[in-house]
Amino acid sequence: MRRIFVALSVAASLHATTLNELFDALKQHSVTKVDEMQVQNAKVAKETVRSKLYPKIDLFAKYDHYSDPTGMVPVPPNTLFPMIQDQSIAQPFSRNVLREGASFSMPLFVKSIYTLGEKAEAMHKSAEAKKKINLIKNEALIVGANANLLYLTQLEKSLSTKERSLRETQKTLKIKVENGRTPESALYKIDDALNQINITKNAIALQKEQVVSSIRTLTGITLKEPVKMPEASVAINTQKVRSLEPLELKLQAQLREMQAKKERLYPSVVAYGNYSFSQAKAYNNDKHVHEKYGNIGVVLNLPLFAMDDYKEIQKAKVEYKKEEIQLQKQKDELLSKAQMLQNSLPLLENSIKLSKKSIENKKRLLEIAKVNYNSGRLSTEEYLRYEDEQVSAKAALYKAKAQKWQTLMQLCVIYGNNIEEIIQ
């Protein structure tokens, strides 16, 4: 029973009837999980930098062998003199010393660590912004592909309508040919027109398979039919080019990195400490001796000359300026593209209106052409031209609708609009 349930669950996940189902599948697909792992990686990097502010504590155990007797711990003169006078006292000197203990260090003030933390925070935000933009991009690809699938499906239906019309004409024409009222060549022309429809349908089927494959790549779902979509009347928020937000945050991170390299030349204050318990045989009488010794302190480091650091700072400045110019270049290109897309929307809307009117006219003209053809006042070539023109008018309408959706989706990506909210 469990296997049957799993099989049914998998089968259910391979079908979708709404865009929201496709969007939900996208969020669970590997293409989105890759971006989520990048966010997690950036989060770990941020926590790694912050961890440098915590104390570092080590336990140790070591064995030292010296060529000459060596002091286990520093011995003050007042303590050492009685040992020299009385050799029965074990002196803390030996060739073999076993030491155990602990040491710690902790930065009290290292300015570059705080700045590197700000850099890691910016990179984390950049990864999150990139994940969001990539999700919008993929949702836009799904909507655009589905719009294209709708266009191809509707075009296929219009070709089927044309095929039915031609087959009705073919039946009437056969009777006329049999009665000698029409030359047999007319049948060949109709038959060729039907063959051309099948060739076009086959080409459309190939295009549909490519579109379905692109949706399957993003969602894991194989569409049998395009999902329904509302009319393409979407209000785009154009206040900010949000698609550049990941790069803007990354540029901020580079600025922090440049500052951190400068701050490596600042003074730093580090606390440190050490405690050890040493054991050995005293060199003077071979008695077992053990000593405890510890210290704690603060060190101030002030770099005076570090040529490699100066070069790293210069390199960071060049890289920052390069990325800043590149970002401005991309922004100019996107704004130019967005302007073009916005200007094309009313043109596409006008194309849709004109195509609808053209379809009505072509429909009436085809009806008249059929009457004239059946009465012998119109040649086969002229009649077929009217059939072709009606299909062409429908194709123009379906294509304009698909282009309008694709244009809107490109604008959504550029300005970072939430596609799921827009298409509700």
C-alpha cells in the first residue's frame, strides 16, 4: 500500500492545472534549491567572521626533551638560592619535561573584523536578493513559455478549423469533378493545401515539445495542455530596478572589503593567557617535581611598514571602481531595455485590437469566397488564399497576446515585481 501511495503522489506531482501549481513546483525544484544553498553558504560565511570575535581556547599536552637541563618554570633568585645550598630539594630543572595546560586568546579591538562582518552581512543579503530575483526570472520564463504554448495550441486549433473547412470543400469538389464541372487539378490543389496543414502542425508539435521541455526543466512537470491565464493587463511597479539589487549589495561588500584591508594597518589589541602544569625528574637528585605556571596579558600591535598590505589596498580600489562602472553600465542597459518594452506595450495592445477586427473581416470574406467558389466565380488559388489569410490573422492575434505576456514578464524581472501577486 505504501508503494501505491508513493506512486500516486509522484504521479500527482507531474500534473498542473494552474500557474500557482507550476510556481509551487518551481520552489521545490533543484533549480531553486541551488540558490537556497548559496544563501545558506553566505549565512555560514557571515557566522564564521563573527566567530573571530569570540575567545579561542586550546588544551594542550606536550613532552619536551632538552640537550641540557632546562628550567620547567622561571624561578626567582630568592627561591633558587636555598635549592642550591640544599641539594635534597628537587630543583625544577630537567632534560625531559611533560607539560599539560590551556591557552586562550581573544581580540579586544581588531577593527577589520567588524568591517569584514559587515561585508559578510552584505554578501548574505546579496545571496538572498539573487535567490529572489532568480525565482522571479524562472517564474517569468514559465509564464512566457505557457503563453507561447497557448499561442501554438490556438494556432493548431485554427489550422484544424481550416482543415475541416477544406475537407468539406473537398467533398463538394469531388462531386463536381465526377460530374465534369470542375477540372481534376482543383482536387490536387486542395489535397496539397491539406498536406501543408499537416506539415505545419508537425512543425508546431515540435515547437510545443520544446516549450513543454523548458517548463519541465524548471518544475519537473510535463504539461499536456497549457494552463489558463488571465488577460495580460498587469500593472508594473517601476520605482526601482530591483534586478540589480544583488549586484548593488555585492558592490557594498567589496567596499567593506577595501575598508577592511585599510584597517589592517590600524592598531589592534588582543588579550591572551596561558596556564601549564609541568612534571619531571629534577636533574640534581632525580626526585619527582611538578610546577604550576600561568600568565595573562594584553598586547598592542601597531603595523609600521607592510608593503604587501598597501598593494592589496590599491588592488581593492581598482576592483571596486571596476565593479562600480560595470554596475552602472548594466543599469543603463536595463533602463534602456525597460523603456523599449514599455513603449512596445501599447503597440502590442493595438496589434491585438487590429488582429481581432481583421479576424472578423477575414471570416466574412471567407464565407463570401466559399459561396463564389462553389458557384464557379472564384478560382481554387483565390479561395485557398482566403483560407490562409484567416489563419494568418488568427496567428497574428495569438502571437501578439503571447508577446504581450512575455514583454510584461521581462518588465517584472527588471523591476523585481512579484509575479505571483500580479497574476492573481
